[in-house]
Amino acid sequence: MLNGERKLRVAVLVSGGGTNLQAILDATKNGLIQNAELSLVLSNNPAAYALQRAQRAGVPTVVLSRRELGGQEQFEAAMIRVLEDCGIDLIVLAGFMTILSEDFIRRYDHRILNVHPSLIPAFCGKGFYGLRVHEEALARGVKLSGATVHFVNEIPDGGEIIAQKAVEVLPGDTPELLQRRVMEQAEWILLPRAIETVARQWMKIGQ
Ligand code: GAR
């Protein structure tokens, strides 16, 4: 930890399997992440396996359903309440498959990170998420894909890029095979590193 100061408090937002969340949990355990602590895992899907990963690691979890709360505005208001109650500094979108409004994004300017499974600006933007990204990459016949960690702004996948890593596309790849390789060789490495980098910068400038 830098200068014995407090750690950056991180919330990870998830919807599904949570392998990126697992990479963050592992990086915290093995000391790769030192200046940030995982303080909350928030899911919009009660069945997300990511919730079990968080619970196993003793991280508090919250589930919020847009439908049950009555719409986007109420959903985001509830999210903001939870994030503020937990004193969250940084929000990490790790497979969070739901839209965030411009108001929400502006409120957390340079305080939301996203991991995207391609080399932005390729195969990104509206409609490009999860397996779909890899289907499009294979359909286009690219020989390199990869992953990007970036700050979130109002433009889908358009915010400032923090880190990228290329991954080879191999003959015979299916979307599932390519997705797994991009996760293993890029996402799970880049995302924990980016959190630590942001935490160090943050602590240095004493925000
Ligand atoms: C990851 O590949 C992540 O990059 C992608 O969803 C997957 C979630 O997996 N996110 C997007 O496509 C966002 N546009 P995980 O739940 O196992 O971490």
C-alpha cells in the first residue's frame, strides 16, 4: 500500500459467470492488487454465478432488478444509494450486461472501468457484447483479436483506453474457443493490473 493510506474501494458489477471477477479476487489474494479492495459485488441477475464467487470470498453482494424496481431511473437510483452507502471509489464493469444512462456515467466520470473482449475500436459499440464480439471477429476473418480495458464515457466502448492486449485467432476457432483464449491470455491479466494502476494513480494524486 502506498504511504500507508487507505485502499481504493472497488465495486464490481456483474451479470453472469464472473470469471473476470474471479481474476480480481485471485489478484487480491496473491498480492497483485495491493492498493484497492473489493468492497462490493453488485448484480442485476440473481442467478449470476459471479455472486457465488463473491460470497465464497466473503465479499458483500447486492442484487438489484430493474424490472422489480420499476425501471431504469429507479434501478440507477438504487445503485447509487448502494454505491454511496459502501463508500465506493471505483466501479468495474466485468460482464455487466445492462445499459447505464448518460447521467449515471457522467456522475462517475473516470471512475468506471470496463473490460471489452476485442481490440477497440474493432468489434465494439452498441450491440457488441459477450460471444457476439467473437462471432463477428471470426466472420471478418481477423487473425488477431484481444481485449481492452477502458474508462467508460457516454459513447459505448468509446472512453479513454487504459490497456490492451492482442491474442491470436487460430485455425478452427469457434466463438467459444476464441472467447476462452481472449479471457485467459488478455482479460484476466489486464483487468486486475488496470485496477491496481488506477488505484496507484488515484492514491498519488490523493483524490
Ligand atoms: C467477458 O468476456 C467480458 O469482456 C464481456 O463479457 C464477458 C463476461 O465474462 N463483456 C462485454 O462484452 C462488454 N461489452 P465473465 O462474467 O466470465 O467475466
